[in-house]
Amino acid sequence: SGRWAKAEAILREMEDKCGAPTENLRQVADAMTAEMHAGLASDGGSKLKMLISFIDNLPTGDEKGLFYALDLGGTNFRVIRVQLGGKESTIRRESEEFSIPPHLMVGSSHELFDFIAGALAKFVATENEDFHVLPGKLRELGFTFSFPVRQLSIASGTLIKWTKGFHIEDAVGEDVVGELTKAMQRVGLDMRVAALINDTVGTLAGGKYNNPDVVAAVILGTGTNAAYIERTHAIPKWQGPLPKSGEMVINMEWGNFRSSHLPLTEYDQSLDAESLNPGEQIFEKLMSGMYLGEIVRRVLMRMAEEASFFGDNIPPKLHIPFIIRTPDMAAMHHDNSSDLKVVGCKLKDVLEVHNSSLKMRKMIVEICDIVASRGARLAAAGIFGILKKLGRNTVKDGEKQQRSVIAVDGGLFEHYTKFRNCLNRTLQELLGEDTAENIVTELSNDGSGTGAALLAASYSQYL
Ligand code: ADP
Ligand code: MG
């Protein structure tokens, strides 16, 4: 009928606009490389902040002692303790995860940090004899804070802006370590922040600790970001003393990347316009877990309005922003059953649509595929851009190619198999067969938590 033809037309138009063919991805990668150069040349020189992390040495494995980490950056936050015993002994590790009450994500700085410090204090109270703090020393903490921060030193930095649904006005411009330290004092917790780090930097540290071939780290979770190891002489804006290592970890804040080559659609434009941070984090809004399901909802909304996709009435639930979460989308996308019963169940549970036809379900799976593939392909283009910046994107003639590993952390990459597979396939496609053998992504589960504890250890006051 005309209804299906119209829905089909909307779908094809969207598929066309989301295409991201290889040639287009190469342009995106080149734009990424160019922006990296610009962001390293001067502050404010690019959409990419290319933030200096103050990490000029990554953990070696010789670190010893008890260290804590606190990971704040999305919908959950985690507290971790690790006992490090140097190269000979394995890490002993305990952690606990808390979800952040939504009202604290848009309240006051005081309330958020009190909540975090309170949870940390409770966790510290459960420390048993397997963990030993050096006699007479304070416990030390690696603070993973996954928002853009202008770092002032290894253990201080001011918040530039919130992302990923956080919006706490009075914290912007404040030193987040100062805020945390004050909150720890308020709850009577005696602990010192040894390192303030971004989750990408933690993932890089944790990843490289496990595999020395790691050159960069990418987060694909609620949001997205990347960090990599840069040579200091390639950072014109760095005015500080040159580190002995000759290297510095750069937190790219790639979520804020944008380029005229990005395949943006009307759905992305309205999502952005109605977001908490319009005009910002455009790359992130195309590929991260917070947004993928919401893009799908917006496509379905148009199909419901213009093609009566769900019948004469628009399902009321479909009007609610973010009602389709990315894990729901992934579950539908991964549905292997012949009658797509998972899709049917999700439509019932999430949208209260009770009578979905197979045809309808198939089209929904297709929408998920288009949205996820575009995001995964763009993420691969971003990684390819970093490899180009590092000169690791081709096999050097006559030389044996070094291995390059990209450590990836985040719930999206970990759980959304079709997204992960598409990213890896696209990266191979961009690299070409010969090079692809030597360049791989590696899931670095909880790199950011363990990485933060390792960094706290390597920058400890007491070593
Ligand atoms: P964060 O990024 O908040 O630190 P995670 O790395 O755990 O936390 O990522 C959580 C995000 O990963 C969720 O917001 C969600 O978007 C995405 N995610 C989690 N599970 C799945 C899943 N099964 N399928 C697709 N995406 C998922
Ligand atoms: Mg995280």
C-alpha cells in the first residue's frame, strides 16, 4: 500500500544520506588529522581541544602499593581499589558501581561531589587485610573524570564544559580535584588525589600496561573520545618543560570534532538542536551510546507522522525523547529469530506497540543497521585519522611494520557486537589488507579504572 511505499522512501533517503562510503571516510580522516595539527598548534585553534594530560610517562608495571580510583563520566560511577605488587605479582582488585541519580546530573556541584565522596568513603570502609596502605601514608586516588578539563598539573584541572547529559552550572571553571577534596573532607575521608585523568588516558595507561604495542585509546560508551601518545616536539602549544621521555599523552576530546564531510541528516540536526549542548559534540552525537537509540526514535517518529508507519495513531511513547535506549536498539539489531520476536517484544515493552507486523520489524532492524553502521564507520575513520597523524597507517617500504594497537573501552564497543564488527571491518578497509594485519583494536575492559589506579601509583607522592 501507499503507506509502506512512503515509509520505504523515508528509509531509502536516510540510508542514502548516512552512507559514509570509503572515499568519504578518507576525507573525514584527513579532516581529523588536520584538526589534530591545528589543536596542537594553539589553544582554541580547532574544534579538537587536544588537551595536554601532564602524563609524560605511562606506568611500567613496577608500581607497588594500594591505590584507589574513582571513575566518573557517564550514567554510572565506579570506585576501585587495587593492590599493586610490581611485575612479579598480579593485581588484586575490588570495585563497586553506583548509578548516579538523574537529579544530581543537573543539580549543584556540592551535591554531586558529596554523593561521590560519600560512596567512596563507604567503599574505603570495606577495605580488608588483603590491601595494605604504606605505614603512615595517606591513601591515594586516581580520579578519572571524563569531561573536558583544562589540566593545570597532574592533579588539578578546571572543567571546561559538561557533556553527555550533565549540566551543573556552578562546577564549570572550577578545579574538580578541589571540589572532590573538599567533599572528601566534608565526609571525613582522608585521601589524596594523586592524578586527575580523563578516561581515555586511563584506558591508554591500562591498555599499554597489558600490551606495549598500544599507541592510542578510544572510548565508545555513553560518549566517545580518544587519547594517544604524541611526541612533545609535535606539540607547538606546549610551553612547559620538555619531559625526559620526549612524549606526552594528548586527550583529543574528539567528541567535539565536526567537519563538512560528516554525513549529517535532518534527524541529527533536530537531535542536536534539542540537546543540552546544541552545536557541540557533533561527532559524539553521531556514534555514542547516549544518542544512537535516539536517532532511531527520530526516524521512526517521521515514519509514524508521514507514513502512518504504526497505523493511524502515533504511539504516545514514541514522543518521549531517549525512550529507545541504545541497548534496546542493539537487542533489536542482533535479533536472529525468523519472526524477529525480540523486535516485537521491544516494540511492546518500550513503545507499547502490540501488533507489529514482520514487515514493520524488518524495517526497524534496517534503521538500526543504518544508524549503527554510520557511527561505527565514522569511529573507524577517526581512528584512521590518528594513525595517519602518527605515521602508522601504511606499511613502510622495506621496513618491518611495527604493530599498533588501539585500546578501546566502553559499553557500546563491548556489548554492541554488530557495531564493533563494523568498526573493525571498516578500519581494515581503510588500512588495506597488508597493513590491517598489524593494526588492531583491543577491548580494554575497565582500562580506565585500573589505568587510573596505575597512574595514581606512578605519580604517587610517596614513591
Ligand atoms: P560510561 O561511558 O557511562 O562510562 P560504559 O562504558 O559502561 O559507561 O558505557 C555505557 C553505555 O554503553 C551505555 O550508556 C549504553 O549507551 C552503552 N551500552 C551498554 N550496554 C549496551 C548494549 N548491550 N548494547 C549497546 N550499547 C550498550
Ligand atoms: Mg566510562
